[in-house]
Amino acid sequence: MIQFDRVFKRYPPGIDALSDVSFEVGDGELVVLGGHSGAGKSTLLKLIAAIERPTTGSVLVNGQNVGALKRRALPFMRRNLGLIFQDQKLLFDRSVFGNVMLPLSIAGFPPGEAAKRVRAALDKVGLLAREKAMPIALSGGEQQRLAIARAVVNRPKLLLADEPTAHLDSETAADVARIFMEFHRVGVSVLVATCDAGLFADLAPRRILLDHGRLAA
């Protein structure tokens, strides 16, 4: 599913975000990416999604070298990815339903099928009853669940999340973690970057630890 082979990522003026990182994530695996703030977790996720490109080394997703893809090929590649950012990137001028509908509209889904998918995704995260609400009316935990619904409405094979429980209380964070576990149980590969060492502790997932851009464990 994911393979990093001696990946380096350097930002100007010579800042090494990742140094000689190699690892693999298998199909249907749940992996927790840990490390201190600034360890390189966000950069690693951006490399998988081809938001950033490696300075040297290769990043393979489903056997495809995503760092070498041409710009016009990126939207097609990303249809198999669900991306959840720390800042959520919600559209506050659109309803809950409209936020989740957007990726399907861009992909050209027929309106009837798209609406069914949107409501199925909202039901999965417990927001179906709030489809007409605006994001500003949601709690922090509900906004995070909305971001998850938008990420999975395309039914991706790989789900990437960057600090999805940051700034949430422990009970709400546990609810969000349970949503990720449910997707993992149905075969979705899940890679979650988090500073919360207790997240997913019940599953005892494989953990990848970064320390100042290097693979520590």
C-alpha cells in the first residue's frame, strides 16, 4: 500500500524535515505515526498525498511513485485517498451536507448517487441529523467528524489523518478514534499522525516513531 525508500525532504534554506526514512504500510493496516511536534509527521503525510515531493528517495502508493506524478495525474490518484488535516479546512459558507458533497461534485458524480453517498457518510460519523446545519454551529468534535465524513465519502482505500484529535477533550477524542477503527475493520488502510500515545491503545497498532525527521522506532 505505502512504501518509503530512503526518503529525504529538505526545505529552504537547508532545513531537513525528513532524513533517510524507509518503511512500509500494508493493505488494511492501521498504523500510528508518532513523534514530537516538528518531528516530520505532517511532511510525511503530505508526501504520501503528493502535496509535497521528496528531495531524494521514493514514495510508492499502490506501487505508484507519487513523487514523480505529473500535476494532471494527481486528482485521479487522490481519489483513492481520504485526507483529514489538523485545521480541517471546512467551508463555512456551505452546510454540513454541502461540505461533504463537494468532493463528489468535483469528481462528477450524478446528483442522486452523490446525495446517497453523502448521507451514508454523515450517518457513519453520526451527523446525518445535522446535514442542514452550518459548520459554525457544530462543536469541535462535530467539526472533526464532518471532516472525516468528507474524507471518506469517496470510499477511499487509504485514510490519512494529521492530528485528528488535537484540541479535543478525551471523551470526544475517543469517539473520533472509534470512527477510524470502524473504517480499519472494513479493510481501509489507516495512517494517523498523533502526539497522543494513548490513541488506539486498545488495538495495539503498529507505531512508527519520528525524531527530528529520522525514523526512531
